[in-house]
Amino acid sequence: MDLPVDEWKSYVFQKWSLLPKSTQVTISTAETLSDIFLHSSLLLQPEDEMFLQNLSRGYLVEKDPNAPLFYREEGNKKFQQKDYMGATVLYSKGISHSRPHTADISLCYANRSAALFHLGQHEMCLKDIMSAQMHGYPERLQPKMMLRKAECLVTLGRRQEASQTISDLESSFAAKPTLTAAQFQILQTNLCRLKMKAQEKESLTETFPAALTKALEDMDLKGENGQVPSASSSVSLRTDPLRGRYLVATKDILPGELLVKEDAFVSVLHPGEMPPLCHLESKWDTRVTNGDLYCHRCLDHTLATVPCDGCSYAKYCSHDCMQQAWDLYHSVECSLGGLLLTLGVFCHIALRSTLVARFEDASKVIRKLCGEIRNRDTCSPERETLVQTLTCDLGGESENKGKMLEPPVPGCDLNGKYESNYNAVFHLLPHTGNHSPEHRFLCALSVSALCRRLEAAGCYKPAAAVPPGSGSELDVWGVAMLKHVLQLHCNAQAITTIQHTGSKENSVTNSRQVRLATGIFPVISLLNHSCSPNTSVSFISTVATVRASQQIGKGQEILHCYGPHQSRMRAAERQQKLRSQYFFDCSCAACQNEKHSAATGPRWEAFCCRSCGALMQGDDVLICGSTSCTESVSRDHLISRLQDLQQQVGMARKLLRNDKPEGAIQLLLGCQRDAQSFLSGEHSLVGEMEDDLAQAYAALGDWQKSATHLQKSLQVVEVRHGPSSVEMGHELFKLAQLFFNGSRALGSTLKPRGPHLGQKQGRPHLRQLGIALHAIRMFQQDTDKSIPTRPLFL
């Protein structure tokens, strides 16, 4: 979904192939983005726009008056099945299609409040009750909802408000008797029960994860960095002809130190799988997507979304977020939802970047744009007219009109400060010459079509410094949008979050990292790549934080991983991926070391000798690495055994999902015995089996055995991914859950057996302990804080 949908790509590529050779050459050899954009926009024909419009109509982003009833009925079915999460999402979909102050929206809000109540989301439940009342919820249905409100208030410890709510109910019934005496008695009984519940709640001590969360609130950056305000004083911006702009340590940096804390200049929620209506069995989609669970502006997780009043697609965590989004960009984007979904996330970010740029110093923005469309030597008549139009009224001294002063480091202001603003975004490299002519044409034609639609709708308001009625200002912003689309190929940052898998009743929950959104972070874009980086990046909503993952010496470069990590793929595969997306060959220490490594391959993929246990070496025929052993075997034979073993492990996981832990344990123990005869003890599948056994024993309540297997899994994870890795955070958090839940169940402290993972003489290694605490903070319940991630990979 980053690039346009396949149908539009195929259409544009075919159009490119049918262009006269001279036209292809003109666009292919164009020296500036303005030439590419202007030539391509002239080729956009009405039939092209019609084809794109038909594709856009396939996405249901407008409000459908028939949808609320459908979603409410589907939500009721989920509610009856006690699938309250599924019901909540379906009611939210109904709300997003409802018009304000209608029966549809009030009923959907009321039903969602009931689902949220059963999910324990009492604050959200109260807000939905208020919304239902505000939109005219029928008076005859009020008593049940008000009783729900009272129970929420008591649960939250707001007993005075709860008593007032019950009193109001009693007064209402007295004035208009609708309940029997028995029903009145039930109300009083419920009130007493709720008061007792509130007293019990006050006597409970705070749980370990909640207490730890408060102790680990995000720290601010240490020291003021006058050059890069989003970075700590421990780093400095440098520039080099070979490395470009980059950050270096100005002093020795310890592991875990916060180096960068930056809010995204803009971000766009990834829509997830949103097939056009023609691909769906029903007109209305009932599947859960990111857009149903996360705020479209701040990316906060929410079960009680607040919809845009104009479309059914955009949803927010609060009315404040909705208003901020409307003021900044959504007033323009609201009517373009289908088109933006068709053109992809990159086009959406490009448009949003220029919309947000309108709120910065307009004259500076226009000067940058005009500089972009100027040719270094000569200007075409069209371009010269465009530049003159936009620079004639920028203000300032007459001798400086139209002149552009550039700071020594691109992206900095004239004082040398590099801020997370449009100036920095604009100076990110688009690598125009590295993109294929077909790709440049696709991007340019897509942006041209977007500009035509904006112009036709009359909804794009350029910066105040642009003279109204000039007729060409949208083309200038079109050039900027084209630049942003090309920039994103190398500079887009995937914003990820954690989604929990499996049943909530499990004492040890599993989780997976998913892409939530795509954003632009100008400061983080300064970091160069290493396949073995010295930092990790994590996200809280739209804010990215960069921390040192190891000790960094003074003068060393601050390095980030763009995706291909040495613990996840071999050097050849890493080079291919980096070359195809980022247009460079990596020469980091990890790549250099791997060129001279032994023929055994990574330890997490290694086979061992069945006779002596030594690692096997070779290509097609593997030979035992021990000089005293003559064992040999074909690689194909071992791969076949590995595949069979993976199938068996898959069957065991299916048993686990079906709540049959005993059968899963028996199967996994058999798999372990088989693995010992040909897999290295550090093979990734060995670690996965230990992890599966830990989950199975936890399901049976055997906490000690579960902890033992999970600790063995940790050893394998550390070998492959390193002690400061995301994967290590996953496992350490699971171990923390296991100790916490196991200790609570047994009434005693569950302790690990023996030293492991760098422990010495029974004392936990501080580094491991710090990672565990950081992992717990990131994985805390109901906050969906994200884990370290790498830039977006196409």
C-alpha cells in the first residue's frame, strides 16, 4: 500500500510503453524534478483520470446511510457470542457511517458502551454513554444505560457520582413509573453491590506492571543540543562528501542512553488490507484493520474511535485530535479518501507534508519550492514564469527579492540549526537518478492526477504568500509532492506496534510486531546504516526515540539498521535488499567480517554431526568440523529432515491453540530428541521449541518447568539477535510475565535456576536487567507502545 494499487501501476506502465521513444527519452533524461513533473502532467489525459476515478470508487470511504443498521446487527451477533472486542469494532464501523444527531449514531454509541463495559474499559464506556445521550438516545432505553453508567462510576471509585446517577434514576421512575417494585429492589441491590466493590477496589495494592510503568516514565533528552534540538547534547551533526550528513558521539555514551527523541513531521496510518468493494463478498467490510483501532492523527490505540463528520474512513481517539487533524490537513483530504487509498501511502504522505508546510513561514517554503523548479543554468519559459509569479511578492529588501541563501549543511537554517521541520524534510535526498524512468513516470503521473483532483475540488488552499489566481501555484506544490514521494523510497520510517496473540486467559501471552503507520523523521533520517547498529529505535504514538544499544565511544558514528540486520539474513541477501531500495553497497564491520567467516554459516542455521556433535561445514556435502571425525552427509538430506521437523512443530502449535497442552508437550519432546541428532543447540528451531514448551507448561500451571524452557529459549535468542535486540525484549517480557503470574499463583517467589544470560554468581547482569525493565515498559497492557523497528522495507 506504499505505492499505488497494482491496477493503476499496470495501467501507467502500459501507457509508458506506448509513448513515442522521443517522449520517453525526454522524461528519462530530464535533469530536474520540475521537468519530470511538467512533462508527465501534460501526458495525463481525461481517460486516465476516469480510469483512476473508477478505481477510487471501489473504496467505501463516504458515509452510507444503510451501513449503520448492518454493522449494529453484526455487532449484536458478536455481543451475544461474548466476543466483545469484535462487537466493539463493528459498532465503531456503524458509528463512522452515521450522521450526527440521528437514531443510528445514538444506538451504535449505546451498544458500544455495553461492549466496552464488558471489556473493562469503564472510562471509554462513560464517554460513549455521554455521546449516545448527546445524539438523542431514546428515553425509553435510558434506564439500562444509566445503570451501566453508575456501575462504571463505582468501579472507578467515583461513588458520589454513582449515587447521584442512581438517585436521578429513582426520581425519574417516580415521576414516570415504568418499573415494578421488584425492579426497584434490583436497582438498590446493585447499588449496594457496587459500593462494596468500590471498597474492595480501594484496598487492592497496585499490580507489579502498573507500578513499574509509573517508575519508567519516559525521560527527556539530557542536555540541550543547540544544533539539533531533537537530539541530546551527546551527539553532533557532521557532513562528509562520502557519508553525507550524519551524527557522531561528542562523548562516551553508555548503553540505554536516550540520543534522539523526535515527533514525526507527518505520519499516515497504514490502512492494512482494504480490498476494493469488488473483491468483497459483502458491500460492507467486517474485518478489523489498523484504522479501526488506532487514532488517524496521533496513532494512540483506542477502542472508542471518534469518526470524522464528513467521511467514514478517518477515525480519532478524541474530538481534540479530530479537530487538530481537520485544521492541519483533513479538511483537504476528507473528500479524497478513495483516491489516496488508490495512490498509496507515499502519495498520501507527500500531500500531507505540503499541507502541514502551509503553517510554517510561507515565504521560506515558497523560496525552497522555487529553488527546486529552477534549472541550474537556464529556465524554460514555463518554469521562469512560475518562479517569477511566486517570488514577486515575498517581501524583504528589494535587492534580496527572489534570492535564496543556502546554509552550509542542507536542511539547516542560516544559523546552522537542524530542526524537525519542513525545511529539513525538503532537503532529504530523493535520489532521482537512481529510480527507473518507469517509476519516476508512475510517481509523476500519480501526483499530477492528485493535483488535478485538488484543483477541480477547489479544496487546496496554498500558502498565503502565493498570489491568488496565478493558476500555477498547485504545480509548484506538485513538484514538491513528487520530490517527497521519491524521498520516501529511502527515508520513510515504518512505525510499528505490538499486537498480542492468543487468549487473554494465558499466563504468558505471545505478541508480534506489526507495521502501524509510515512517517517522516528528518533527524532520524540523518542516521547512516549498519547491519550491526549501535542504536535501537522505538515508538510511542508518533514519537520516535533512539537509544544506544551498546557503548559508543567519543567520535564514533551513531548508526541505525535500515532493515537488513546481520542476525536476520546473510550478507548477500542484505546487500541485495540495500542495493534495491537504498542504492548503496554496505561496507559495515558486520559485512566485512562475514566475508571472512567460516563455511558453517550462521550458528542459528547450523547442522551438527550426529556422531560427535561438532558443527558441519561445506556446501552441497557437509563434513564434520572435527578433525578426529570423518562423518559426512548431503545438505539436501538434512534440509529434508529439518522440514519434516518443522511440520511436527507446527502440529504441536496447533494443539496448543486448541487448548491441548499435554499433547503438544509430548510431540515437542519427541521433536527435541530428533533435533539433537542433527541440529546445533543454537539453531533457531531449537529455541522455538523451547519457547513452545514454556507456553505449554504455563498453560498447565507448571511455572518452574515453563521458566526453565523459556530461559533456554532466551539463550538461543541472544545468540542470534544479540542481548539488546527486539527479540530479546520479547522473550524477557514473557519471562517477567511468567515470574509475576507464577509467583502470584504459588504465593511465593519463583526464581530462575542457576546463572544464565550473562549472570555471574547469582547476580543478574545489569544490562539484561535494564533490557527486561525497558521491555516491560514498552509492552505494558493496553498502551500498545511500539518496539524498536527499522525503516520501511518495500
